[in-house]
Amino acid sequence: MSIIKKENFYKTLEEEQRILSCYTKLTFKRNNSLFYSQLESQDNKNKQTVSVSLFPSYLSPDFTSKKNTTIIKVPQKKIHGFAIMLKKNIEIVDFLKLNYKKKFIQNTTRYLNRFQNCLSPVYKLYFGEIRHDEYNYLMSKLKKMIETRFSQRGVVSQNIQSWEYYLKRSYDLIKSKRASLFVIYVNKDPVQITLNHHFKKKLFVTITSFDIKYSKFSLGNISIYKTLEWCLKNEYDLLDMAYGELPYKKAWSNCIYNFEHHILYQKNNIKSLLKAKIEQGILTIKNNLKAFNLDYYFDKRYKKNKNPYVKCNNYITSLEPQFLLTNEFKLTEFRNEKYTCIKEEILNFLYTSKEKLAKLKIYKNKAETNYLVIGNTGIKKICIQCKNIDKKNCPYK
């Protein structure tokens, strides 16, 4: 049993949409605007020693019972958060010009235009209304995306370990507008899904993932762009992308922040002081270990599984129509689940050639080992060689 009460400020705010009782007022450091305020009461005068982790540095706190409580602040090393501080009554085009460099805006516009021109996506934010069967379907898709992505990286996902927690509570939160699901659809199939939490005109990106076959289309950037657009239209003042350093988060942030630990103990109470000092010592040791990168040593990582399937790709600029007949090629469909093995290569072809998915023609030979992707600008030949003895068990089939 812990000798001190442990609290997580960020998780409580993000997932439970509440502020811990030891804080009476929070303001944004950047402009001193109000984030949260409550009247202090006798109920908030907790005599227990409390250790609060992950307090974001973009906030300035006021604590309860200042006369009776001492606060120790300890920085949390090597944990960075990423957020976008927003302005009201501004269009996204103008917001981008005020906050980002010209090259970044040009790249973002190029990603967005290419994705939309090639694949004709549909964007949808479920916020207040969603059918239960649709919710279960989207959450199962999100879980599968995360598992596939983390398997590719060889890392264990903490979100998957807590999946039942998110699954059980998020539906009701969406219905009450305390959470939302943002989904990007291509051909009615979800290719990117994000679970967000909402608190008083503040949006927190909690869990996000995408179909890795669409990697070239930079769905992380597109998701943030569309979420930012929605936040500005709805007069939000914060879009918080949480901690965990990823290139697209860093590029989008106009506020990269740190976290600190707050230890609250009672004045003139030896026992409370002793607990606080022990907690401070433990946190200091952890920070020192991080300075020597020893935290990475304890991070469980696993080797990536090698793909037992070799894909041989050749780009052909022209092809005689007679070739299709003599080699017994037949027209197939991109959405047919039986042929998902070629999906990534088709998407790469679209990205490179700037073709439209609706205009492509896809042929397969009788043995289902060779495919031809035919567009207006050229033809791509895809050859699949399965190393498994039992080809029927190929997971791509």
C-alpha cells in the first residue's frame, strides 16, 4: 500500500473531465486567461499527503488551503507534451498563416490535396450521436489498427492493455459530448480513427491510429488539420495532442510543454513532511536515471516479425492490350478483401502517379500471383511470392 496518495492530473483531466480538488484555479501562462476556477470549501481541505503527476507547464495553478499546505514542485524529465493554442473567430487559412512557416503550409496543402484528389475521402466527427453497433465497429477497427501498427514497430501499446477501460466508458462519453470519434473514410472503410476527449472547449487527442497501408498519405497530418479546422469552427481554445514525441505532433505544435510533479503536504506535520520528502527523493532518483538514459533500458521492446511474403514491383510505362488476353488476366476490384495483399502497392501507385482510385483498373492472373494496376499515366505490375508451404494460410488472402 502506498504511503502517499497518488494522483495523475493529466489523465484525470483528459479522460474523466474533472480537475483534482487540490486546485482552485488554473490559468493559461501564455495570456493569463482562465482555464478553470472553483470556490474553495472545507471539503477541499484534504489533510492527506498527495503526489500529483503530469501537471502541464502551460498552466499556472492555485492550490487549496494555502495557509495549511506546503507545495513541492519537481520537474518530470524527458516527458514533453504537444498542443495547439487556438484563437477564436478565425478561419483555418488565417490561423495557419499566423502560426506556421510558408513551407509547412505548402507541404500540408499538398498532402491534403493529393489525398483528396486520389481517394475522395469522407471526414466525420461523432460527437453527441452515434449508434451503438457503429461505435463497436469503429472501436474494433481502431484496436486492430493499433495492434498492426505496434506489431510493425515491435513495441507494446499501453492503450491496448487498457482497451476494455476505454471501450466500456467511451460510448456514453460520446453521447454526452465529453468525447468524440473522428474518422476518415475511403470507400466507406475507416482508414484513420481518433478518440478525443473534451473539457470546456478544450479537445484532447487520446488514442489515434491509421491503416498502415496508407502511410504515404500522411494521415497523421491530415487528421490534425481536420481536427484543428473543427476546433476553430467551434471556438475551442486548446487542441492538446498529449505527450509522446512524434514528428507530426512537433510540427503542428505552437506550444511544446513540459510536465511537473506537485507534492502537497500539511504544514507543522512531521509525518506528512517525511512522506513528502521521501516522495521527492524517489522522483529525484528517477530524474537522474533518465539523465543517463536508463529508462530506455527498462522499456520492453520486441523484435519485429519478418513478413514471409516478398513483393516484386515493376513500373511499366506501356503495355500491349493483347497481353491481357494471352496471359489470362481478369478484371478485379480494389475493395475485394481477398486481394488486400496488393492494397498497399495500389495506394503507393496512386500517391506517386497522382491517379484517382475510381479511375484505376486492376487485373489479376488465374494463379492470383500477378496483378496489373492500370492508370492513365502508366501501369504497375505486382508479383507476389508466398514463402509459406501452405499457401492457403497466407494472411493476405
